[in-house]
Amino acid sequence: MTVKSSISLSDEHHAFARAQVQDGRFTSVSAVVQHGLDLLRQKAEDERLERAALKALLEERLSGPFISAEEMRSRLTARRMPRTGDTHI
């Protein structure tokens, strides 16, 4: 179902949309605007999913074991030290 709606575009946006139609990429300025809205909807959904995944990860990490700052420094230092037998230094 489509709904007719009146919108205002800046001269720059209208020129861009008309160029997309003239180049054959879209059938009308309305199709250009619809595509832009579809992209914006997809971006918003992607951001929502990313936030949910980050929230779940943070909650998982908060419920796990914590290590002290000294232990973390020790682990990082151990990772930076060359391993015995390494020929790439």
C-alpha cells in the first residue's frame, strides 16, 4: 500500500534525486526518497541490533570473573615478551 504525502526538498536534494531518475537508476523522485527511507530504516535496525549485542556482551562480562589491574599488566607484559625460539623479532 502506498500513501500520498507532500514533502519539501532542498534544491540540492531535489537536483540529486532528479539526476538519479535521469540516469535511469530510479523511476521517479518518489522512488529515490523511498529508497533513502529504506536505507535509513535498515541503518536504524542495524544500530538497534548492535546496541543489543553490546549490551548482552557487557552483561556477560559483568557476570564473569574480574582480574586486578596488576594481573592485567602482568598478562600484557607476558604477551609483549618474545617467545623462546621466535626468529621474528
